[in-house]
Amino acid sequence: MDDLEHRAALPDTLRLLLDDYPRDIWESHRNFDGLTRFWLDRHQGFRTLLPMLQAHTRTIIERDAEPDPRRLIQLAGQLLNELHGHHQIEDHHYFPMLMQAEPKLEHGFTLLDADHHTLDARIKDLADRTNAVLRTVHEGQPPRETAALLDEALTPFATFLDRHLSDEEELVVPIILHHALSL
């Protein structure tokens, strides 16, 4: 299946350029530029923020103590807002340009767009769960239960997000390298 919740890897039909441009040569390729590095760094930033949010959430659960709401707001807000904005830029700017450069991989961008819709729904759910933890703290109640509900959603989100980011990189970067595109 191609949907994010069931996909174990980028489908073989979309790995056409990846065979010629495997991940281990990307950074040394002559067409790898600063913007491509910045884009991959953004992905790595998401991969770094999510475990930090998970660790903070688990600390709340384990201690059943009032969390520092500023830290929870900072981590969740940064992750969720930046993910949403990143997807918007990709959908409206990068993907149309990349699809034009490599029309035979149009299905891949349709797949990534569907991923973004799936992730957007999960981002909203995570925001709602984060707000529930903050409401509980604001009301002076122990936050363990609401933090557990947030943690319960973070684990599958981490799996989906990593799958999406990996697949997106394996589709996009080879196109950039092949066509010497500047995003």
C-alpha cells in the first residue's frame, strides 16, 4: 500500500533515480547545494525535536509533576508549527517545480501530498493533546493522564514522520541532483 500508515518504504516505481543517486553520494555530488543541505537539515531538525518532546512528555508522566509549560509549548509549538509551514512550502513551491522537472515521478508527489494531509491531521491531534496537558496544569490538576494521551500519539507520529521524511528525501534529492536544480 502507498499510504503513509502502511508504507514500509518508497515504492519501487518511485525509486528510479535513487538507484543512480544513492543517499551515500548526495553530499559529495557536484549538484548538491546549500539549499538542499538546508532542506535536509530541516528534516533532521524535526527528527531531533520529536524525541525531545517525547522525553519531556515522559518526564511529566513519570513524575506526575507540573511541567514547565513554557518548555512544553516551545517544543510542541516549534515542531508542529514548523512542520506545517514546511509542508506548505513544499506543496506550493518545491513539489510543483520538481514535478515539472521529472513528470514521470508525478505519482510520488501525489503520494507525498497525501502524506502531508495525513500528517496535518496528526499535527492537529498532537496540538489538541498538548493543549489538554497545558489546561490540566493551568487548572492545578496532576497532568499524568493527559500527558500519557499525548505520549500515546507521539510514538506512532514519530514512525509516520520518519517514514515520510525518508521517502521524501529519496524522491526529491535524486531529482535535484539529476537536474542540477536549485530549490
